[in-house]
Amino acid sequence: MKKFKPDFQDIVPFIAFFAIFLFFTIASHSERTGAFRMLTALNLHTILDQTMLTIIVACGTLFVVAQGSIDLSVGVNLALSGVVGMWAANVTGIPFLMIPVSLLAGLVVGAFNGVIVSRFKVPSFMLTLAMLIGVRGLVNYIQTKTHVHRLPDGLLFLNTPLVKTAIFIAIVLVMAYLFEFTKTGRYSKAIGENETAARFVGVPVDKMKIIAFALSGLMAGMGALFYVVTIGSTSQQMGVFLEMRVVMAIFLGGVLVTGGFSARFYKILLGSFSIQIIINGLALINKSDAHISQSVQGLLLLLILLMSSLAGKRRV
């Protein structure tokens, strides 16, 4: 089994991250106050708070990408999980019911994707794209019938900085350990490197695909909780384009589209923060127009993918 060795391909995301951070730090200098607005405590806290959701969802999607697959349904899965969880909490009058219901809903959708991909050999891109379209219609229908629900007062404490940050750190640590130090993570990387060889040496490929998509769905459910707690209610915009943000964070972090041993947990942290720093930095220099932000992110991702691809070919 191929061992991971740091090389230029793994250094590129670090170079990109520090270059982006340094550029916007310098560009955010205020002549009036003499301060670098990027480095203020309030701004750094804002970046962390706005990056949490992307990282949490990416924690699960990374297992899928490591296997050479893709999950484009995480955004709509988050929306469905949040809507169903909030509905259950409000209908029963039991606020904490939202947590298990949201997580279970996300897990079920993810496991369903895994079963279809592994048992029926449906390409993950086509399946999750179909889910993205179909489930969004279901979410809108449910919201139309049940209306928008407000976060129960009993769960408002979850939005306090201390509690929210503690839960976020715990999730990241658990998922990092699962990906880097258990068979689930190692097998996922092995499947991405060579699925046929992985089967030959005894890796339960079909089972691991189901587990990977289930974890992706579970983290989408967890993301739903963070979204609802932060916003305070459900909305029809829940999870819109989140799948693009998550996929971009993974690839911008240096994970190849083929997955394998290029998939490392720290890369989703680098990619997620890089994206948010771009968005935040453009706002600080009064260039926050959507078309500018999207263009910059797209061009940077294209550059990183090109550099990583060339470095990957050089390593072969």
C-alpha cells in the first residue's frame, strides 16, 4: 500500500493560504487608523465563525472524495435535515429532539447515496446531482406546508461562542482521528488510489463506500444544526450552493479529484479558511461584489488544481 510522502503537491496549499492571508492583510491596512483590519480580533472571530459550517460538512465529504467519488447532495441534505429537525422540535414541544432527528435525517440520506453507489454502481456525480435537484423540491414543499420555524428558546445557548466553539473543536478532533488513524480513513484512501487493488487485498469496498457517504450525510446533519442555531430559524436558502463551497474547500486545500493519499485532513482546514479569507478580504477592501468574489475563487482554484496536477504527475 502506498505511503504518504510530503512533496511539492502538499506544500502548494500552504503557499496559497499564506499568500492569500498576507495579501489581504496588507491590502486591509487603514491609513486613517494605521491598523490592519484583517488582523483585528473581531474580524478573525468572524472568519472562524463563518468557516465552521464549511469545515464541519467537509469533514464528512472528505471520506467520499478520498475514495475518488463526490457528494453534491450535502447542501440539500443539510436543508432537509434542518427543516425536518426543526419541525419535529416545534411539533412535539421537545427542543432537544431537533438534534437526533437532524442527525438521523442526514445519516439516512447519506447512507442511501452510499447504497445506490456501491450496490447499483451508479456514478456518484450523477446520483448526488439528481439528489441535489430532487430533494431541494422536497425541502421547498415541506417548508411550504409547515412554514418557517424559529429555533426553540431551549436551544439558544448553543449559539453562545464558548459552547459553539467547543462543539466545533470536538467534531474536528473526532473526524480528524477517524480519517487519519482508523481503518475507515486508510481504506478510503486505498480505494481512491486503486479500487481493484484494494478489493484484492481484502478491503470491503462496498461497505466502505456506504460508510463514507453515511459520514458525509451525518456531517451534513450536524451542519444543519450549526446553520439553524446561527441563523435562528429555517429558510428556503438553507444549504444553497454549500456543496460547491465544500467541494472547492477540499480541492483548494490540495486534495486531488481522484482522492487517494492526496487526501489529508488538514487540507480541508486550509481550503476552508482560504475561501473565507478571500470573501472576507474582498469585503474589507470594498470589492465584495458576488461576481468579483466568485471569479477570484474560481481562478485561484483553477491555478491550485493545475499546480497540484502537475506536481502529481511529476511524483508518478
